[in-house]
Amino acid sequence: MDEEHLHDDLHVFEDRNFFQLKLRSFFTVYLLLALSFLLNIILFAVSLSRVSTVSSKLNEVRPEEKQNFSGRDSLLFPCGPGSREWEYFDGKCYYFSLTRTSWHKAKAQCEEMRSQLAIINSYAKQNFVMFRTRNERFWIGLTDENSEGEWEWIDGTDYKTTFTFWKEGEPNNSGSNEDCAHIWISGEWNDVYCTYECYYVCEKPLPD
């Protein structure tokens, strides 16, 4: 074998070694990428499992927290933590509106809040409402629309045998269309036409 042939053989050998080294390098890189991908999947699965476990534990704790919060809050907000605009008095909750409207719209708005226009059937409740209305006019749940002169509480409370607090000379049905009652400036009751716009008082029982 002459020197030229030996040189060619060495060159071929070197090329093969270089090619093999390249293959090994690519193989190593792909193997590392595959292992990295597999490791990421494992870490994701472990993280997901931990999140699921923590979420499950939180769901177990939350009902107890809600119960404790409800018990704590009931002393400050007996009408419910979500009904802080309602005021408690003598076993019931009362809402004093901030806007004026007609009697029928006031009645509907109370019903939308699962309540009714206030029924004032005792002197104690009259004092509570009278003090809270602060010399403004507020609708109550009293009307004689069905039969003139036959006043009725909207919840069926017997009007004839319960407390009343009419202003002197009222109800007088002035103009022959005063069919709805409201609390006047002095806290006494007055009959007025039902389309008159004033504030209103809603009442509802305590939440279960």
C-alpha cells in the first residue's frame, strides 16, 4: 500500500468517525429532550393531583366556614349577611326605600325582594317605622281599592280588629280616589291616590 492510498483510507476512516460522533450527539440530544418532556409530564401530573387534593380539602372546610360565618354574622346582621340594607325589629326585617314610586310599583318591588309592603298592626311597630321614616312619606300595605271604605291589609290581617294610626280626619277619600295609605310627615297615616309617588317600607320574616 502506497502513501497516497493510506492517506485516502485514513480520510474515509475519519469521515466515518465524524459521522458516528454526529449520530451519537443527535441521539443524546433527542434522548435528553424526550426525558425532559417525560419529566414535565410527570411534574404536571403530580401538580394536578396536588391541586385536586387541596381543592377537595377546601370543599370539605368551606361548609364549616360558612356555618361559622353565618353564626357569627347573625348577631350583627340578623336579616342575613347579604341583606345589610334590611333592618331588624321584633322578629322581622324591614327595608326603607331610597327612591319614590307609586303604591302598586312599590308593592311589586317588595314582592321582587320576597317581601311585602309593611303591615303596621301594633303601637311598637308604629313607633319603629315612625322613627325610621324621619318625617318623610312612606307607603304601607293598606288599601281600600277593592271596596271603597273597606280598608284591607294586603296580607289578610284583619283591619277592623287591629291597631290603626290615622291622622285626624283621615281617611277622607278626598277627590273620591284616595285608595292607598301612606305614613305622613308626622308619622300618622293618610289616604292618597295610589299613583302618588313616595317612599315605601317592605317587610319580611327572618331568613331560615
